[in-house]
Amino acid sequence: MVQAIVRPDKAHDVVVSLEKTGIRAFTRMDLMGHGRQKGIHVGTVHYPEIAKVWFMIVVEDGEVERTVNAIRIVARTGNPGDGKVFVSPVLESRTIRERSRVQTTLDSSSGN
């Protein structure tokens, strides 16, 4: 699973980039949070949390790097607060409608 937290103004670009890469299935969620900078200062006002968009994308192991690159290229501004990308294994998925279970074929040594 590739999870990315990006700036709201970059969310549409991420969607377009993922679709151009052939990835059309993902979950997107609006949220609030802060990173190392612990919010943002605008004049004398401090906002402890700022808006972000969280993407969750499940892809095959061979698609991880392409997915990460599709996100990083369009989400990067070069400024603090650009976001993070996390990659983690998915051991199993279950379809609710069909009550089926899909065991993944992850290589435990791959780390993805």
C-alpha cells in the first residue's frame, strides 16, 4: 500500500498523475494535521493544524516505485509541508460484496 499525505492544492495534480500512470483505484480523504513545523504562522496568528489530503493506493509490488514517483513529482513544491509517502505491505484483502478473500503474493524479503 502506498499512502501519501499532500497539500490540498496538489491533490488534483496527484489524481491526474495517478490516472496517467494507469492507477484509477484509490481512496482520498481530507484531513488536518501538522508535521515537524507544528503548524503555520500567518502574521501574528498561529494555526497549529493545517489542511492535508491523504491518498491510500493498493498496488502490486512491481508498481510501487512508479506510484510513488507519480505522486512525488507533482506534489513537490520544495517547501516544508510538501507531505510524506509511506509504503507498507498488504497481507490480505477481503471483498465485502462477494465475501471473498485474496491472499497477496508478497515476497517477505522485499519489504513492500
